[in-house]
Amino acid sequence: MRIAVFGAGAVGGYFGGRLAEAGEDVTFIARGRHLEAVRAHGLSVASSLGDLVVHPAQVTDDPHRVGVADAVLVTVKAWQLPEAAASMAPLVAEETAVVPLLNGVEAPDVLAGALGPRSVLGGLCRIFSHLEGPGRIVHTGFEPSVEFGELDGRRSERAERLAEAFGRARGVTATVSPDVRAAMWAKLAFIAPASAIGAATRAPYGGFRAVPETRDALWRAVDEVRAVARARGIPFPDDLPDRVMDVLDALPAHEVTSMQRDVLAGRPSELDAQVGAVVRLGREAGVPTPVSELLYAVLLPQERAARATRPPVD
């Protein structure tokens, strides 16, 4: 397959690197120092599931140089999505599958507004990885996975082809979801509360999950996501918060979310796409979200300061 990875950082670099290693025709779209490093020295991934180096790597900052792709994996940060979506048109034809693999539940709507609804699938990923430096990605934790599917739930050839491509790659599992919107909300129910609690406490999973008061706040924040999702037609069970806590308890104690990493480093984060979305969509649905509102308010001043002093793109 001809696959364009729009955003070749910790997420896109890992999944795109695995696909390139498996023989797929992958082009990375990157910027700044990361672009120059990948162009000069290739893309390297350090992982307990097997290291890899893609060199030479097909990489550019200009989508016009890539042409139409069979699939576009969108792996930018959520706050970068509107700008990215506006420049993706050269990659997209009638049957191109545009798959967002970023946090939040609103990405398909943003992409559809820029590219039209026909091209856009829903999607998500699960991975612990970070950018160690320009051109260098480190994966930690469990085996990464991707899940994607047509937004109306139908099976499609383009989704199946992409799943088959991932199936040829090592170090990743792929699932075609029959209800990808529900899957995206399920991830939000974990990632938004955990990111916000972690960022507010400055503690990793093992730190904040061990404190009864903080654990209770996390449980209630997850329950708020469940209530908002149900109001919007996602049939989450009443015990969803308990299930999320079970997942959290099984994760490595030292790990943190990507949003927490950005907040701690003073970088712009996905606060609005995660916690802000819960608050915003809750208000639209008439569902109270007091814990999420408080967490959002606590983190918002630092977020605005980070955006005001946004550093150059790496």
C-alpha cells in the first residue's frame, strides 16, 4: 500500500516505521529538525519488540510531493489537526482512507470538514512511546495497537487492506472495529481523566492511583465521560469506571500519558481535545461534569501560557 504518515513523531514514527519495515510504501510528512534528521540519517525506533531503522526514509514537509495515497495515518497532536487537515488534500482521492490515530473523539469531524466525509474513518491507537530526539523514537510498555473502521460501521475493502498491511508488520496489532466511535469514546474515558489527574498531581500512574482521594476523583471523572457518551448514544455500561480502573492498575507504575509529558515540559498539550471535549460535549448534552470542569480549569492557565510561548517545531 501507499501510505502517508502525517506527523512522524512518537506515534506516527513508530507505526509508520513498522509498516515501512514490513515492505509497505510509506512516506513520512514531518517538519523542522525531525524532518532534517530523518532525511539525513533515517528514522530509528528503539523497542523491546525489536529495534528498527528506516534508512533511507521517504520524508518530506510538502504533501504535494507525495501524491495520492491509499491510506493517510494522521498522527499529529490534536491541537495541530486543523492546520494539518487543511494541507492534506493532495494526498486524498475518492477511495483514500484517512485514519486519525490521535487522542479525542472529534478528529473525524475536523477531518471531514476539510476533506469531505467520504474519505474519513474513525481510529485510535494505544502506545507508550516518546521522541528521544530528532529522528529517534523510543517505545516502552506493552505491544502497540491500532483500531479503526468506517464511521457508519460497515465493512470496507480499504479498511481491510490497511488491516492486512498492519498484519504484515511486527510489533503492532490491528483491529477493524464495527463501532469505531464507541471505541474512541472508550479510549477517551481512560485517557482524559488519567491525563488530567497525572498532569495536576505531577505523578505517574503508580503515584496517583495509590492515593484514595485521587483515585476517587479519577473514578468520578471516568463516570462523567461515561455519562456524556451515553447521552450522545454510546451504550457504555454502568461499571465502565471500574473497568477503567482495572486497566489503570495493570499499567506500569512509572508511565505517564503524552498529555502529561507535554504539560510537565511546558509545551502545548491536548488538554482541550481531551478534558475540554468532555466539558464542552457535556454542556451540549446537558450532562454535568464537575470533576472534569475543575481539572480543566486548574490546567488551563499553564496551557495558555505554553501556547503563548510556543517553541519552534522540532
